[in-house]
Amino acid sequence: MIDKNSFVFGLLLGCVVPVIGFVVVEFLFNQLTSFGLIDEVSSSTSGRRFRTLTLIAICTVLVPFNIAISKKWDQTSRGIIFPTLIYAGAWVYKFYTEITG
């Protein structure tokens, strides 16, 4: 079994949690759309919705990161940081022109 306070465990969490978060948040957005609580995706809003989905998915890693910090799992929290920075950098790179106008 992998040690909970290890750099590798943090890397694993940092890589997997945002992907799972994206799937969950996309499912929630689709369900809210089907219930009529939020507007349908049109061609003009699809890019913004995808950008929002990916940003929320990246932020889902804050939950295990906060747990690791509160339990004093320093190696795990360090491991979580690296993939999160890579995801955030990729997000900025992909949406830079849309963000800056």
C-alpha cells in the first residue's frame, strides 16, 4: 500500500482529482441544463462554458490539498502542487487570447 504522506501519492492525487472533477462538474452542468436551471449551450457560450468547466476542475484539487495540509502531510501536499501548476499553466496557455481579450 502506498504511504499517504508521500510525494508519489500527492502526484497521483494532483493528476487524477482534476480529471474526475471535470467529469463530475460536466455531469452537473448537463443535469442543470436538462432541468432548465441554466441556459442551453449555444455556439457563442460553449467556449466560455468549457473554460469555466476546466477551471473548476482544476480547483477541485484544493479539497485533497487542504486535507493534506491539515493532517501535516507535507510530502503529499508538495506532490499535489506540481501537477496542479502544470494544469493551471496549460489552462492559461490554452485560453490566454480569450482571457486577455
